[in-house]
Amino acid sequence: MATHFLLAPASCLLGCPVTALCYRCSGPCKEGQPCMCLTSDQALPLGQTIHRPWLPGSIVPSQFCVVGRGEEKNKIVASLLESIKSAKIVILPIYGIGGIGKTTFAKLIYNHTNFKYYSHVWVYVSQRFDLKEIGKSIDSQLSGEENQANEQLISKEILIVLDDFWEDNPIKIEELKDMLYRGDSIKTVIVLVTTRSADIAQKICRNIEPYQIESLTDEMCWDIIKEKSGLKGVHGKENENLVDIGKKIAQKCGGVALAAQTLGFMLRSIKHDEWITVKNSDIWNETISEDTSLPQHVLASLKLSYAFSMDDFLKKCFTYCAIFPKGHRIVKYDLIYQWISLGFIMPTKILSTLQLCEKYIVRLLGLTFLQHSTSAKTYGTYGEHDTFTMHDLVHDLAVSVLGDRILYQSKQGNDGGSICRYALLHDSSKPLESWTTFPDRLWALHFLNCQWIDVHGAAFELGESLRVLDLSECSIQKLPDSIGLLKRLRYLNAPRIREQMLPECITKLSKLMYLSLRGSCYILELPESIGEMEGLVHLDLSGCLGIKTLPASFGNLTSLEHVDFANCKNVTGVSKCLASFTKLQHLNLSNCESIGDLPRAFGSLTELQYLNLSDSSYLSGNKLTMPEYLGSLTKLKYLLGSLTKLKYLNLSSSNIYVNLSPGNQQHIISSPEAFGSLTELKYLNLSHHCFMGKLLPSFGNLCNLVHLDLSYCHPLRGLPGALNGLTKLQYLDLYNCFGFDAMEWLQDAFGNLSELRHLNLGCCIGNISYHPDKINALLGWICNLTNLEYLSLRENNTIYSIPETLANLRKLHTLDLSFCGRLQRLPASISEIESLKFLYTMECWKLDRSTLPSQWTSSSRIPPHFVAHTGDGESSSYVFQYEDGNPARIKISRLENVKSAGEARTIKPVGKTHITQLTLEWTRDAKRLVEDAEVLRELEPPHSISIFRLHGYNSVSFPSWVHFGAYLPHLTSFEMRDLPNCNSLPPLGQLPNLEDLDIGGMDSIMEIGADLYGGPRAFPRLENFRIHGMKWLAVWNTELTVFPCLSYVSISGCPRLRFEGRPPRSMEDNLELSIYRSDEVMLSSWENIGDATDSTVTTLEVISCLLPLYQWRLLRHLPCLQVLTIEDCSVISHDAHRIFFAIPPLSRLSALTVRPGPEGFELCGQSEDCRSIRLMSFVPEVPENLFDMAPWSCSTSKLQVKPALRERELDLCELDLRELEQTLRQLVRFETWQNSRGVGST
């Protein structure tokens, strides 16, 4: 029996009511209109950087109705389960014509409850078969899934879908089968393969027969058309006539759901008499494509929709999408601005250009000509970039309509004739005229997969008619000067430029309206004449960390509607320009730490719809005092009132630092009353505003709010009342909030949040109440939120049990109970929640493990760890395909197994800006297949990296990118260990934000000096420097630089190292120096002993030094030394009674601690098991009666210094104090002292 798939008319997949504005689609979700919004919090990594719509997470959304084919689905599932009883791997091909529903049917099996505890992988293969890419994507997804939870099924069973498979070479198919076999460690592998070819299906199947998707019946096609056209449930004579026409149209769909859906949506927008025209159209009989393998009746239905439901402008917008390759993710606003740049959008008196573009997007989504490519990972993605894909058949239609007007480099025989207007090329180094004989007639030029090819000016300089130039997939060392020749250019996407300056001629592009330079952290300044680009509407400078000041003319860009300065930590002068930007609709100043205080100009930005001020100095400043902080929030209260069009507002301030003086804790302010006027708001983030302790009743006016983050807001009063009006809320984060007025009120508020999908009450419930009955009642209310997919109750020690009503949460995907230390049991009903994928119970010490579902077991959460495995053929590692869904911490080990630089190149970490921590590791002394330097050259990290570790690297030198300087602006921690052959250090001193540096096991390094510093003003933010295991390191030239922020230096296992010139110096008052088994450091000395500026070392720790104390010449060069600790040194056993005589005069020394090794030490001829001598509070003279007291015991004696009343300790074993009298008189005078027998004073 055949089936078809319908979208429920009552709401879109995010629960938007009929005709309501869907915040993901940016348009109305009307009855029968497909809304591609998803509710899953997991995005599915795919092989070709493509995500199919409606895929993963865990289950098919409940609003996506499946009619029929249930019998076939159950039959296939039963057949698979039977097959795996006798085989470790089963490959089931699902085949049929394009558009018939192969992917949808595969998804039904993929999400079937029988495979709930399988590890899931989905790879979009496409016509470009790449075995390595497929293997890497599979390994990546498996590794990512294994590390998503600390309590999850450790699965030995894998379910893989290979979607849209075209390869028919039997040798390659056999190689794929061999690769899919995962070895003895895996119990079962089930592979579903979707393909159009019956021949391919026969070749690839294994241990099961292929399954052919049957066509829909004409009646089912009519059901789809009726649903989509709005005829369902509508009666009347005229509509009865349409039924007859509609059924005949349904017969022309050829049993293909895609055709029926497209026609149905098209028919709802045309007049009734035009239905007949559609039915009788000659298009049904046309040959739409020369490719005879394509289903012509499907293409005909698509072309009819194209012809009847699109005006001329929308037709141009649609066909232009053919410039993107099949499977490509199209970024919404990039597409919109390309449409505008090409003149496809003509504003009307009613709708602006952008509003028309939004309308066109909605129209194309409704026709299924565009589809949302990803599911929302969380409900916090509102305002972020939406992306789309095109169905292959829809793409074929667009290509057929364009004909010779589009040039594909990959298509043989297509040389771009005189009517060619669009080009998609794969080599940005060759002259444009080598691809087309009419380069001057091109309007749009895109380059694809050129990340490792530098852009040459010749690649576009003859394109004098270009309106759109997209270099986003190119390597741009320098933006060529020939860019100035493109006088008609309106759209330029040129991210990640490596040059420090932009060509001045770019400002002569007077027609340019879109400019993206994101991630160009090398750029130090913008051209002074940038203000001449008065037509600029969209400007993206996010990640341009090197820019410190804006040109004076920047304020002349009065047409700007979209400005992005995200992560421009050093930029200044933004506030001066804001008053000029009255057309702004999108402003992102997140992580702008130097833009000053909040300006009143914000009040004039009345068109703003998106505003992100998270972690900017407008909110947190630089160590604000309490009055400054409160003043900033007070100013914000007044300015927000005028921004009534806001839909996205992020005021989170996780880096806030407020100087609290005693008595300031009572400064708790209310939420701005102005929030009540922001009735269009859909996203609001107020996290970490710990002094905004009360939500006013006006907060409840935010009736359209979908996402609310109040994490770390405490105390927080008025919350229950504020939540009462937020009936559309889907995402609520209350982590670490407390101070609610009453538990009962919070329960009432939850009763109104029926649409809630994501709820975080971590570290929160215990702050509300400690009464078990009240907590159980609250949990009971939570279990009535039947749409919940994510629930976090972590870090609540007042939870003893979870109610059985948890089973009400039928859609629950993730449950986090980590660190609930008193949780004793889980409800038996938890096993009934079929959708539950992740269960976190880490550190639940009292939990009865027998109450866990039988399929779950413990595992520790660790960062994603990818291991390169050797293979038998040319393909070796299949390791690491980083996808957007992967966590930010990545470790790649055993890189010695990589077989070629080309294989390493496919990893492409440089473009994966979601990565913040990266570890690259070779096994020391292991056999290499490729020189380490060649592999490392291809593993250039993204500019977003903050922690980088390099272990086991075996080459002599580093590739050029390691001389990064400002290239890694966010890098705060760098670690190099076990690099035995490197004979020079990279210029790490030029990293602008490096705080921690760890160097060890570099046996070929003999000197630290200019090569590490890399120039003047080195290490501007370095705080901790560790050097260890450097057995041949002999010299550290510390005279070359002063470290502005250095606070700690550790030297360990460097037996030959000496300071040259002077000890390390810092501008900080307190520098701690630790020396372990590095005796030569203590011999460091030079002729001139300086004053207090010679060194700023105030604390010195010396451990395991074999040199006698009198040879410790370094002490003479530490005039600021205040604390000295000596541990496990030979001086303790041999010179204990001479310690005080051997120490040179140290006028500032205030503490001396001596600790022996495990054998103790002899002091004055007596062997004692005493572990320390500690003298503190040194003052000029010794009181006369000090040594008249009887000998002290080993108990602690207190020394107090008036008037500050500071306590100091003197711990001594029993000894004759007379023996130390002369030494002590040189060092100390006790104004007031106390010992175990009494108190004495001067």
C-alpha cells in the first residue's frame, strides 16, 4: 500500500498557530502551508556539508503526519531485525524515481523505536561519490554521539543512512561495503541506501533484498492536493466542480508526492478558472530536461508551479538559485542580498525590499522549491542564519530554465556563451577568460571549494559587469587591487583576508551595498575614505580583531541596515557613529570590550529588530564600580522604550565584573519597565545579570516571546507573575536562579507554558524550597508540560525522587539529573518514554542503579576524540569530518597514521569556527607515513581557537601558519610537549591574548630568546609560563623583554638553564618563580646587581636543588623577594644551622619556609621529625626578654604585629634558642609574640 506525507494544518512544527508569524520561517504559517521548522535539538552531520530537512534528532515530529505505508514500514523493520540475527551487517537499498519519498521513508525507519538505542548516522552522498568523505562523516558522527552524554547507551549497534546514492562502479561499491563493516567490536550494522537506480540497488544490497518505493495512488495524490490547496473540508457547488478538475490534475502527478505538494500549493494561489488551464497545459507533454533518467511528469508539475504561481521577479529569484551546487546550504540573507544586488527585487509602496524578499522566501518554501536545511539545535537560534537547500529535481528545473545563462566549470562542453550571466567555478587562480569567452557579460561569479587556492586578481578582473562576487570558499592572502575595476559590483563576500590592509580602491565601489570581511583578524584598519561608500547597506566585520579605531568618515555610512562587529574586542569609536545609523535593523556588538559606555544614541535606532550587546562594554565595562554598573542598567531602562520593533535582544553579560564595596549588596534593581513595550520580542537573553533581581509585571506583556534566558539571575523575584503572560514560550533557562516569591506561584506559571520545549531548572529548585512535598508537587507540574523535549534538573540536592508522571513527557529527548547528590531512584515509567535519547546521572551518588532503564549504563563525558587508524588501501583514516553539530572541544590523536597531506587537507579545521579547543597529537617515536610538518600544514586551526595543544610533533621546523601573530586572536592557552627535533620556537610572543604558555620535552631547543618573542612588546597578556623537561636548554635571555602581566614562572627539569642578563621581570607587583631540579638556574649571576627594578620576583620556591646554599647566587638579584621556600634541598641536611647566615641580606624578606625531604634533617645535632621552619613579620630589633623564655615545643606559636593585628606563625622544633640568637637579631624584632607556654611583649 502506498503512502503520502502531510503537514498538519493546525500549526507549524514550532507550534505557531494558523496565520501566526513563524519566527523560523519569517512568514505566516497558513493552513496547509508547509513550515519546515523543526523542534529537535540535534543537528545531523552529513557528508557533503548538507542537511536534509526534517532529519534528526530522535523522531519524526508529531505534526508531520504519515498516512499509509505503515504496513510496509513495519514489514521492512521486521525484515531488518530478522536479518541481523544471522549477519553482522545488512545493507538495504530503497529505490524509486526522484521525488517519490525515498528519503522520507528511510527517515521513518531511522527513527523507528526498534532502533532507538542504535548509534545513528546520516550521510548525504550525492552524485560526487567520495569514499573518504563518507568514511570520515560516519566516524565523525559516531565519535560525536559517543560524547554527547555522560549517561547514555554504549551502543554496539549502528544504523547508517546513505542518502541519494548514485555511484554504479562495482569496484567502488565493494570498497564501500568493506568500509561499512565496522569490525568485531561492533555487534550489528544496518545500512539504508536511497537511490533512484534499481541496478545500483542490486549491486549494493547485502543480506537483504532491495525495496522499491511504490508510487502513490491517484487518490492519495488528490488528498495531498486537496490538503495543500485549502479545499479540504470546504463545500459548495463551485468547489465540487474543482474536485473533478483537481482529481484529473492528481492523475498527472505520476504518483509522486513532491509533484502533488507543489501543485497543491500552487493551486491555492490561482483563480478557480485557472485550474482548468493547469489541467490542459501543454507543459505536461513537454520534454523538460534532456536527461531521460529524470521523471518528466514530476518536472512538468514543477514547471507548472513555476509558470503559474510566480511573477517575473520571483522567477528570476528562483532560477538564480541554480548557481549553488546540488546539496549546497544556502544562507538566507546571503541569498536575499544577492537577489537585491542583481536587481530582482523591486520595492512597492507597501512592502520594502527586504519584506518582499521575505515574502518570496516564504513562497518558495511553500512550493517546496526551497527547504530548510537544518533543524534548530535549540530555541535560541532565532535571529541566526537560516539555511536552505533545493531538492535535486527542483535544482534540475532551475538549471533547465536557465540553459546557457549559467556556466558550470564541472560541466564539460559548457564554455559560457554570450548570454551567460552566472558562473560557478572551482579554481580562483586562473584568469576568468579561460572559462568563458565573454567574461565582461557575467553578472554573478561564485567560487566553490577553493579553500586551498589563493585568489588571483585575474580570476575576476575582466568581469566588469559583475554585480555579485562570492569569495567565501576561497583562500584570500590579499584582496587584489583589481577589485577596484568592478565598478558595478554591489555584493562582495570576502572573509578571512590575511593582509593587514585593504586596498584603498575598494572605497571606489560606489554601488557596493553588501560587504562581508568576517574573520579577517589580520586587518588593522579600514580605509580612511570608507565613508564614500554611501550605498553600503550590509557590513559584516565580525572577528576583525585587529581593528582598533574606525575612520572619521565611518559615520557617513548612513544607509547601513545591518552592522556586525561581533568579537571585535579592540574596536573603538562605534558609539560616535550610532546616531547616524537611523536605518539600522540589525546590530551585533557582542564581545566588543572597548566601545565604552552605553550611548544615548541608542534611543534613535527605532528600526532595530536585532540587537546583541552580550559581553560588550556597554553592559559589563572594564571592572565597573557598582554605581557605574547600576547607571548603565538605568540608562538602558530608558533607551529600550523606543526600540519597539525589536524581535531579538541579547543582554547577557557573562564577563561582568562589579567592584563591590561593603554595603553594596543591597543594590538590587528591577527589570526595565520598558521591556513591557517590546511586544514584538521573540528572543530575550538576560543571563548573568545578578543585580537585576525583580521582574516587573510589565514583563508579562512580552506575549510573543519564544526564547527566555534568565540563567544566573539571582535573587530573582516576580518571575511567576512575569511568566503568566508568556504563553508562546518554548525555551526557558532558569539555571542558578533563586529568590522566587513562592513555590506555588511558580507551579501556576508552569501551567500556562504548554508550548515549552526546553526547560532548565538546574541549581535552582533547592533555592526555592527544601520541603520534599513542595518539590514533588513542582516536579509533578513539570511533568504536565507534555511538549518538553529537554529537561535539566541538575545540581539540585533537594530532589530525592522523580514522579512516575514523568512518562507524560512522551517527546522528552534529554533528561539531565547530574549532580543531584540525594537522588535515590528513578521512576519505573522512564522506560516508557520511547523518545528519550540522553540521560545524564553523573555524580548521583545515592541513586539506586537498578532503577535505571536496562539499556543505559555509565560513561564519562570527555571531549570528542578522533583517532587516525591505518587502513589497507589508499584510504586510511576516515577520521574526522567536523560538523556544526560537534562540540567545541576536539582532540585528534595518532596523526602518524595519516597517509598523505591530501588526506589531512580534507579535515579543514580552519573553517570550523565552532571549535574553541583543539589538540593535535602524534605518538612519539612511532613510525610516520608522512612528514609531520606536511600534516600540520594542512591542520591550520580556526581563528576562533582559544586553547591549542600540540603534542608529539617530530619535524625540525613549523609550517608558516604557526608564525600566527594576530591570526589567532582568541588564543589564550598554548601547549607544546614532546617535540624532540624542533630546533627553534615560533614567535608566540606576538599572540595578543595569550595568557598561559607551556613548553616541554623539546630536546633540541638550546635557547629561549628573540625567536620566541617575535619582536617588541611581546606577550602583552601572558600570566603563566611553564618550562619543563628541556634537558639541553642552556639560556633564557630575559633581558630582551618585560612581561606586562606575568605572575607565575615554573622551571622544571632544565638542568642546564641559566638566566641571561637578569631574572624575569613583570609589570605586576607579585611575580612567583618556582624552580624544580634545575640547579643551574640558581647559579645565574651577572656583574651588576640592580635595584628593585632589576627583578620583580617576590616569591621564590626552590625544590630538589643539590647545590649548597652559599652558591645560590641568583638570590643576590632578587631585591624584591618577600617569600622564600626551600624544599628537599641538600642545604637542609648539611647546612641547616647556617641557613640564616647563608641567605644574603634581603631587606624585604617576610617569610622563610624550609621543608626537608622524606628523611627529615638534623638541626643542632638533634634528629627531629619536624617538617618546617617558618619565620614571619620581620622587624628591625629583637626584644631583650625573647631568649629568656624556656625552649619552645614544636607546637605553633603566634606572632602578632600591632596595630594591623596580622597573625604570623613561627613553627620550630625543640632547640636552644641561644644558638640562633645572633642570626635572629640580624633579622627580626617581635613587637608582640605568643608561644605555647605564655605571652610576651616588648
